[in-house]
Amino acid sequence: MRETDEIVSIFKFTSIPGENENDPQKNVKIITIAGRLTDEGNNRTIYVSITFTKVTMRILYIFPHPDDESFGPAAVMHQQLEAGHEVHLLTLTRGGATKERHRLGLSIDQMGEVRYREMRAVEKTLGLTGMTVWDYPDSGLKNMDPRILEGAIEDHVVALRPDILVTYAVHGVSGFHDHLVAHAVVKRMYLDMRDHGHAYLRRLALLTIPDSGEPVFVDGRIRLKNSTSEEIGCTIRLRPEDREMMIACLHCYETYQQTIADSGVIEKIGDAVHFEIFGEVHVPPLDDLQKDYHDH
Ligand SMILES: [Zn+2]
């Protein structure tokens, strides 16, 4: 028998289930693949074990309304979950003030209950690591003392210890006032927490869309300005399955289908989701939110 004949012997691999270890404080997942290689022809068995470590991140998305997560971010969340990261969602309101409630003849509270159930369906569809839905006034965040929101979000962040926070960019994508409030509150809280030693916070990512570059003033009207290409620090390309997941999440909002259709969100998102990264410049933009973070 020549040496090479032995090398090309056919081994059958049988995996042996084992526990993976996690060290959440260090963002390291230790993965062990153990198995048995059986060479049936020669009646030999070799036991193998391969151990490798994988850096995982805990990512917390903070949005004012149920459905904000599904207008684009759901596709990114799906990628992050598939890559083994933890993805948590915090929603500040139950979204009960939507005009859809008039069509359905529901009070703000009743509509909030419907929207909450739809969100639970999104949580299940995406397989989120965790989801928290608060009941601050929908369309009324600007009337609140921002320090109350800041304090509540800070308590949540302290308990969760995320590596990355995600919320809206300064224009809120759509200019909705609750979106602008979320941006301001989360950014101030992030900086304040970093100043006070919460070093686990590594990055603040801000959901955005590219600016069209059209004139801001046309026919005496002012258009909403989004992010210039220089301001975009991360562009995540979507695979067909990421887009399918986003569409599946949008479909969970059964009472909102008309608005979703009117928004043209599926076409608008296309095959990329964009973020500004606060205090960081990346040229070209990063292709995921987890890499090249700064250890401040
Ligand atoms: Zn919203």
C-alpha cells in the first residue's frame, strides 16, 4: 500500500454533542466541535476535537415605535443573529397613536395592545435574543422631560451591558418627532455613560438613509435632508434571505399593511441598510457594525 492510499481512506465523521462555553463579560464564545472519524474499511476510529473562539457582540436597538425595527433594521438583525450575536430590542412606546386606529375604531390603548401583539410576532419571527416594549406616550415623547427617558434607558442599558447601541440618526430618517427625541436622548445618555466608566459601550450606530443630494429648497418648500455619503460609516449589504426576513417582519403588522405599502419601504431599502457611526469616520464604510470598534 502506498502512503497516499492511507490518506485518501474514507472516514465517516460522527459529531459528538457537547456544551459550548460562553463568557458574556468578555464577548467570547468558546465553541468546541468534537467527533469521531471512523474508517470502516480498516476498522479504525480516531477521536477529534477542534476548539475555536468567536467574538460575539450584544447589540441593543432602541426605537420609539413598534415597526421602526422592521423598516430596514430587521434585515440587519437577522444577519447579526445568524452570525451568533445577541440582538435586543427596546421600544419606547406601544405605537397606539397611529391613525390606523380610527379606521379600526380603537382607542389609543386598544391600538397599543394590537400593536404589541404584532410586535411579539416580530420577536418570534426574527428570533430576537430579547425584547422590551415600554408604554411612553406615542407621538408625545417631545412633551416629556428628556431626563426621565434618559434615566429609564440608562437603567435598561446598565442591566443589559450591550456593546453596541443603535438608534435613529439626527433626521430620524423620516423627521418624525419621536425619532428625533430618541436620537437626542440616546446620544446624550451614551456619552454620559461613557464618561462615567461604562466602558462596555463601544459604539453608537445611527440608522440612516443616503441623502438624495437634491436641493434642500425647491419651490419654497424645504425637504428633509438625510446623510451624505461621507457621513455614512457602515453600509450593510443584504442577502435575499435578509430581505425576505424584513418582509416577513413587516407582514407581522397586520393592521399596518396599507401604510407599509404606501411607504414603499421594501423598494426603498433595496439591498443595503446604512448607518452613521457616532464619533467615527470609516472610508470606505464598514460592512458590518461589529468590526473595527474603538476601545476608547
Ligand atoms: Zn417610528
